[in-house]
Amino acid sequence: MLRNLFVRFAMARSDERGATAIEYALIAALIAVAAIVGMELVGTEVNATFQNVANKL
């Protein structure tokens, strides 16, 4: 009986590690998407600024 309890505890612990890894992967993916969107927006504005400067030259 005690052995069964230990085995169930050990299995639950390994399941948490897998869930934690998936959670970290999802967080990393969301951060990457946010960074890409942010860089696109900033890049567009920077491009417009350089184009404005080039036109004035």
C-alpha cells in the first residue's frame, strides 16, 4: 500500500514536469509573437521616418 502511494506520487511529479515544460513553451511562444508584432510596428514607423528624411533631402 505504501509502495503504491509512492509510485502514484512519483508519477504525478513527472506529469507536473511535463506540464510545466509545456507552460514555459507557451509563454515563450507568446513573448516571441508579441516581440515580432512590436518590431513590425516600430519597423514600419522607422521606415516612414527615414523615407520622410530622404524625401526632404
